[in-house]
Amino acid sequence: MIEYLIGVDGGGTGTRVRLARADGAELAQGASGPSGLSLGIDLAWQAIQDAVAKAFAVIGITSPALGSAAIGLGLAGVHNPQWAAQFAAANPGYAALRLASDGFTTLIGAHQGQAGTIVAIGTGSVGQALLPDGSEREVGGWGFPSGDEASGGWIGLRAINHIQQVIDGRKTNSAFAQEIIDACGGERNAIQVWIGTATQTSYASLAPIVVKHAPTNATANALLTEAALEVASIAHALDPSATLPLALCGGLGAPLRAYLPAALLARSVAPCGDAASGALRMIALHLKGK
């Protein structure tokens, strides 16, 4: 018998969990490290189980029986069918499991299952739409480094390119460039080592520095302006008629609002819920056969 529902939002930067009773009443939340599938199936499950354990600990349960819980997961990397199959096969014992992309669960959470669009901008990025006829549309989400426009990884990669040119003398140094340089090792050889081991998450860690300096530095400002244009392009492809509500989600959704074209900003709405709440709704509907 299923007693608990678990909704998981897992990306390249962190994992967030919502725990609810079988009737949908939320009980607790938990958080842990990244669980994007590109980082490895075992690491993904470890992060998820850690976040789940923290949520159960809030309600005083230290050793939850997984067989009494159903889990819905919205994870980065699910578009790779091999990774998705391996992840599902490694189910540690949950009574029921439903797996989808983090973009889909973000969409469901943002509009509470109603028609609408989202552009989710975090470590990666993706656009999703649920159309009035019930069909779905997806734009972007091709992955780093070839895609994920406007994402933290995409912004960080461009920031690294800028400091390479600064160190070479091709561009002028600044407080912005120096903070990026320091974050990656402080000098050319150390930066080369940093680049050699950097993941999408590593590049995304530089995005807050860009956001910090954008109001006063032309290069940082230009990076965010370019990112906002990419968001607008994704939004237009999702809904060319511009009639559906648009929610900007993810860690960079709020910072990029100030750089969006005015028309796009005018029709954007605050998300009603997050991706973990969308995953919770998804597993609840799955158990009802919907």
C-alpha cells in the first residue's frame, strides 16, 4: 500500500524533493547535490536518496520503507533514452516510479497542469508548452555545450572565453573579468587545468558572477542581454501566437527578467509551483491511471 508520494526536481546544480501523503497533502521538503543524469546514474540516485532521507527526517522517519512510497522524478538528461532506461532499472525499491524531463515537471508545476509555456533557465535550459488541446511542444534542451542557450552553463562558457581574451591582451581587464579569473584559478596554467576538468555545472557556477557585474560592466551586461534574446527566441518558437501564459523558471529566470524584450516581459507570469511540485502532481496522476 502506498502511503507517501515523492516529487523530485533534479538538475546539474542540485536536487529538491517534496514529500506528501498519499492524499497529496505535503509534509516536508529535502535538498541535496546534483542529480542530472549526465553526471552518472549512481551519483544521481545517491543525491536523490539523500534528499528523500532529509525530507523523511523532517517528519521523524529515519529509515523509510521505499515500498510504501511512489516517486515522480523530473531530471535533466532524461532525453538520453539509454540514461533514462539505466536510471529506471536502478530503482532502489520504490513501489511506483514515473520519470520525465525536468522541463516537463517544471511546466506542470508552473501552470498546475493547465495550458501554458515555460522557459526553464538553470544549469541548462529548455522550453516547454502544454497547448490547449493537450498536446505538448518542446524547444531547446539539446544539452551542453551545443545547446542549452541562455543557461548558466552557456553564460559561464562565454565568460571563460572572455577571460581568455583578457589574459591574452585581446580584451581589457576589469573587476568582472578578474573575479572570473580568480574563480577559475587565478592564472593561465591553473585556468587551463580548470577547463580540462570543468563540467556544465562548473561553468554554471560562474553565472552568478556575471549577474553580479551586469549592472556596471558592459561585457557582463551584453552576456545577459544575449541570453535574454535566446529566451525570447525559445518562447516565440513555443507559442508563435503569444497567447499562452509564459513562466520563467529556474535559478536564472528571475535575474534575466530585467533583460527581456518588453513585449515578452508583459505576458510573463510568476510560476504557481516549482518542478518538484510538478513531479508530485505527475506521480499522483500516474497512480490514478492518467
